[in-house]
Amino acid sequence: MTTFVEGRHAGEFVLSEGSGHISRDNGTVASGQGKLAAGTVLAIETGKYVAAEAGDTAVAILFAAVDATSADAKAVVIARSAEVAGVALTGLVTAHRAQLADVGIVVR
């Protein structure tokens, strides 16, 4: 029997967000980031989103998976006024919790 592993669904990590999708923004994930899953914590470098690492300042969360392996990828991000499930985020470190709170994203 074949076992299938299902990835994260778009927005699966969102517990609540502002009405009218006020929590979401459109943006660009920088080329070379590879395949990023929904729920990836993001930082900004040179005006484009990148997967946040421990020393980066977290500013948003990727809403749906993108493939930025060989080209920039258009993306939807949660950028403000939201409550999210920390267990469903990729790349979250302790410092990112406070940084996301600074932009209005509460990690539960």
C-alpha cells in the first residue's frame, strides 16, 4: 500500500485574521529560495521575501506554498492583524515571536 504525505494547505496555520483579508499582502519571494511551504516565516532582503533564519527579522508568513527555485515567485503573505498556530509554522524561532507581534501577528 502506498503512503502519501500531505503538505501544508494554504492558510492552514491561520487561527484568525482581520475581516476583508486585511491581514494579507501580495509580494515576491526571491529566486533561489527553493520550494517554500505554506506557513514559512519570512524576512525581507532587497525588497523581496526570503525564508527567515535565526538572525533575521521576521516580518510576515507565507500564506500558500511557492516554488522560487530558479525564478522569483509571486506570493500572498500574512503581514498583519492575525493570530497563527506556532506549531504549523516553518522556521519559527523564539525571537521571531516578538518580531511578528511587532507587526500585529500573534503566534499561539
